[in-house]
Amino acid sequence: MIYRFPEAVTIEAIHAVVMNGTNVQFKINECDGNGVNAAQICNTVTATTTNTAGVITNADVDAGDYISYTSTANTGGVTKLIIAIDYS
């Protein structure tokens, strides 16, 4: 789990960048208040060494829900992944 939102929010953007290596593919999901029943927030993001934005498919996160990160691939020895989530 990455974070638990105490209030309902709308995800406005997801940005990512990697350090070293080539790329990391990942998804950000919304999970219920128990951290299960994941629903995808954005399509798979392929983060590279330049700022990459994800495509939001499920922007609304309920109060008390968690968001989680799932890596689907890592190419080229990436040493750091930075993810920024804009919300209101």
C-alpha cells in the first residue's frame, strides 16, 4: 500500500520518472478500507528517465480507501522510481 486517503478524493494525474536503467512498468490501484479488492486507477504506466504521465481510468477514490502500487516489469537495472500523484 502507498497511502490511505482519509477523505474522498479525485485523482487528477499520475507522473513517474526512473533513475538509471531504462524503464519500469507499473499500475496504481484503489483498494477498499481493508486493502483488498483492487480496482485499477490508471492504465499501465511505463516510466522512463523523462517525466511520464499515466492515463487515468478511475479517478474517484472513496474516503478510507488505500492506493497500491504493482510493478509489472523492470528493464535495465533501474535504481529508483519516483511516483507523484496529483489529487483534489
